[in-house]
Amino acid sequence: MAKIVARSKIIENVRSIGDNSRTHTIVCDLPVSKGGTDMGPTALEIAVIALADCAVTIYADVAKRSNVEITNLEAVAEAEKPEGSPTITGVKLKIKVSGKASERLLRAVWRRTEENCPVLRIFREPIPIEAELEVIPTK
């Protein structure tokens, strides 16, 4: 079974650097109003970005494999986060697509995308998380 390994480390205050254990890193931070320096998106914002990005990536892949030519593709994910809530309560995902195929075919590509987009599936069907805390004594 393949593993995806991600790491994150606090750099200063609430700013962190995360990596995917390959060659890519991303800076996360909280907005100034929440005690951060706004040097990057929050982890929750990255999750919403990942949803929008996964939708367009998988749609483009399904279209390519189906020989459906698309000319424009964009996803906008709008997440609802009530004030004071630690998490989002819903997401509206809007896909805008144009191509040389019929509307019926473009919609069929979306249905296949919904079945195969891993981030969309995580949002719809949460997976169990096993958390383990290791306390390292200070010297």
C-alpha cells in the first residue's frame, strides 16, 4: 500500500512549514486577527483549496482519458465557517467548464470525477484518524 507522508513544523508563533516528503513545501499561518502574521493560508483553507484543485485535476484527467476536449475549467469552493466554530459546516463546489463536447458529455465527465476525486470523497465520507502524542522531555 502506498503511503503519503506529510510533515509540518512550527517555525515561529503559529506559522509552520509543511512538506509532502518529496520536494514541495507550503507555509501555513493564521491571519493577524487570530494571532498570526498572515504569511500563508491556514490549514483549513488549504483543505478547501485541495478540494477545488482535486476537482479540476480529476475532471481534466477523466476528460483526457475519455477523449473529451475541454477549453476552460475552473472550480470554486465556498466553505461555510460559522464565527467561533473550529471547522466548516458545508461547502458549495461550483465547476465551470467549456469544451467542444456536448453538455451531456461534459456532465458525464463530472459524474465520473465525483466518483474518483479522492479529496471530494474525504469531504463526503470522512476517514478515521488515529492520533498519537509523543511527549519529548526537554533537556
